[in-house]
Amino acid sequence: MMELPLDLMMFAALIGGILIGYPVSFTLAGVATLFAFLGALTGQFDLSLLGALGQRVFGLITNDVLIAIPLFVFMGVVLEKSHIAEDLLETMGRLFGRMKAGLGISVVLVGALLAASTGIVGATVVAMGLIALPTMLRNGYSPSLSCGVVCTAGTLGQIIPPSTLLIILADVMSNAYQQAQFAQGKFTIDTISVGQTFAAAFVPGLMLVSIYIAYLLVRARITPRSVPALAQLDERPSRGAVVRAVVPPVLLIVAVLGSILGGVATPSEAASVGAVGALLMAGSRLGVSSKLIVPGAVALVLLAVVAGTIPVRLQRGDTTGGDYVLAGIYTMLAVAGILAMTYSLARLWRRERLKPAMDSTLTITAMIFATILTASVFSLVFVGLGGEERIAAILEAMPGGAFGALLFCMALIFVLGFFLDFVEITVIVLPLVAPPLILMGHDPMWLAVLIAINLQTSFLTPPFGFSLFYLRGAAPKEVTTGQIYRGVAPFIVLQALGVALVWMLPAIATWLPRALY
């Protein structure tokens, strides 16, 4: 009797459950349980494999890398709830508004800054849809182009670090890289860190920003009426206004990314720095006296630098009087920082911004971890049914060898991006296809960046691109869905150009991590 292809049926059932609108995490767990028992009844699955679930759950909740996710989410939500994006957009728009396409360029630059400081695509697209899109329309910008710029700038949070996608991707690709090395008979293995993934994505992210700006400048040359200069422009912002709007987010980005890329802090430690920095920025933005916030922030920076350079351990037997003096100074710096944080938290609470930020952080984090956990259950059953061997065989049979296999996987990820969120694709599909691709000779860091840009593109692709839905909910009523779809079309082509450049010139993704690590 011919065996049923339960592994393929299982994947089809998963897609079907998601398409009818059932919650993804419940669908993953339910389909896995159903096909585990079906496999046991037909003799294709050993139920004793489910005994590994406890170990997988424990491995997830003790994963140091994933601890950074709720902290980065909290950082982004706090910045979004405190309307720092509004200040950035207004200041940058006034700064570049006198030149054609200047407002569009300012939206792209603000999108890049928000991506590097928040990393939350939905919040960025909605914020810019509410703030920037009406301004662009009022000043004569083409509705379709305005929608395309806002959608595309909002999705930069997928590729520019620190990004939730890149953290999850680093963990998945590291596991895949280890599996590939074990399959090759290597037992002294290399791993991929979050810092390496951030470094690999940094230059491609800036490259995409440059491509978008170049397109807008060319558009200004060819069809200047579609990207006019601002008709009614207030006086240019003063240097002080630009500094107040731009410098704090940039300093936060430098503190977080610099500490990770420089090897000073782990991702979770850097995420903690980002969360504290976001709290201080939000407190200052919402009216707490800068006489308290700025000294408190400076005190925390000094404490981190000096205590790391000259540590004090009072429990040692050779402690001197100078050590006690330093300990007193460190204590005063810590107290100044704690006071600034306390005032910021109090201000956020009184302005009713802290509770919504905490609610959003809890909701987003729970969604991500529920998906990762249930995807682990799904992959365990899928592998037990022989799905891993089937996928490896399919990729090996692809015409064109390693090139053809990678092209097939990129097309599959792109299509799945119409229906699935990046978290589901990253934790369901990549553990299955990444090990065979690495075994075929593809560099794991380069592969991670290609996949990240591909997933970013799927956010823009009609009819199911998530960014399109976010903007549809935030856009004015006069903006039609058709205009949104037409607006993102040229940017999808630009995304494809970005993928092609990274594909043909791997050094774009591999140079920085090799230089730093």
C-alpha cells in the first residue's frame, strides 16, 4: 500500500488554515497535533518524538538572543507613543522642503531613522500615513507616489538593524549553519551571532535608502510636477530645532548598534540600553525638565563607560580607599540616572502613554513567542514525517544546482510573503530550507541578508502586502486602494534591484561582518 505524503499534506493544511483566518499559532499547534496522530496511525511517525517538546520549550525560554526582542519592541513602542516621529517628520520636511522631491526624501530619511530606532513596521507605516501622507497630498504630490514612498519607507524596519526580523533570523540561521556543519562531519562548529547579522544587513539597508532617494531625484527630473517643492513653507528650522529632533534618535541608534557591532554589549544588554534611552527621550519629549533628564542620561553614559573601564569590586581583600571613592562616585551616577528614569516613567504614566506602550509590547511579544514556540512543534512533527529529507531532495533536484535551488527558495519565500507574516516564514520555512542551501555552498550571512530583503519586499506586494493594509487603514478617504497598489509597483522593482545587487556583489553583505568579526 502506497504511503500518503503526510508531510506535504501537513504543509498544505497549514496554509489552508491560515488563509481561512484562523490564528497562526493555534493553526501551527493544531495541524502538528493532528498529523502526529495521523502519522502514528499510518506508521509514518513515532509519537515518542513528542517527548522532545519539553526540551524545545525550555531551550526557547532560556535563549539569551531572544531576550532582546521584548526590549527592542518596548523601545520602539515608547518612541512611537511619545510622537517623536512627528517631530522628526516635521523638522525634516521643513529642512528639505525647498527642493523638488524634498518632502519625499525627508520621508525616506525619517523612515530609515525610525527603522533604526524602532524596527516596528506597522507602527512606522501608520504614523507616517497619518502625518506625512496628508502633507504630501496637500502640496501636490502624486497620490500613488506618496503612498509608495510612505509604504516603502515604513518597511525599512525589516532590514535596517536593530530589527526583530534580524534577531529571529540570526537565531534561525545560526541553528541551520550548525546543522549543516554537523552534516558535513564537523564537530568544531562556527555560529552566527546577532551582531554579525546586524553588521551584514547594515550596508544593504543603507543601499536601499540610497536607491529610493536616487529614484525620487530622477523622478523630480523627469516629472517635476509629481514631486513639487513645498508651496507654503514656513521658515527653515533653526539649527537648534534640527539638533533637538534628529540628534537624540541618532545617539540612541549609535548607542545600541555601536555597542553590539563593537562587541561591547550583547544584543540583550544593548536592547536594555535602547529601552532606557527611549524612556528618557520620551520623558523629555513629554515635558519633563531637561535639567533633570539630560544630566541623568549623561550620568548613565559615564557610568557605563567608566565602570567598564575601571571596575570596582569591594568584596576583594585588597580594596583601597580609592576604590571606595570610585564606588561612591558610581553610586551617585547611578542615583542620578535612576531619578531621571523615575521622572520619565511618572510623566509617561500621567500622560497615559506608559500603559498603552506596555500593552502593545506584551501583545507583540506574546504573538512572536507563541509563533516561535508552536512553529517548533510543527517543525518537529514535519521532520518526523520525513519532510526534511523531501525538501532536501527537491532542492538537490532543481535545475541549475545551487543557483537554481536558491532561486526556487527565494521565489517560495516571496510568494509565502503574500499570506504569512515574516515571523511565520522565518521560523517555519527557513529551518527547513536553510541547511540544504548552506550545504550547497551558500554563505549563511549573505543568505540571511538576501532573505531579509526578500521578506521586506513581500510587505509591499499586492494584494496581500501587510504594509498596504496598514496604510489603507491610516490613509485619507480620498486615497484609493488602486492608488496604493500603483504607488508601490516601482518600489517593488527597486527592491528587486537591491536583491540583485546583493546577489551579484556578495561583499555588500559580507564585508562589514568580516571586518568587525
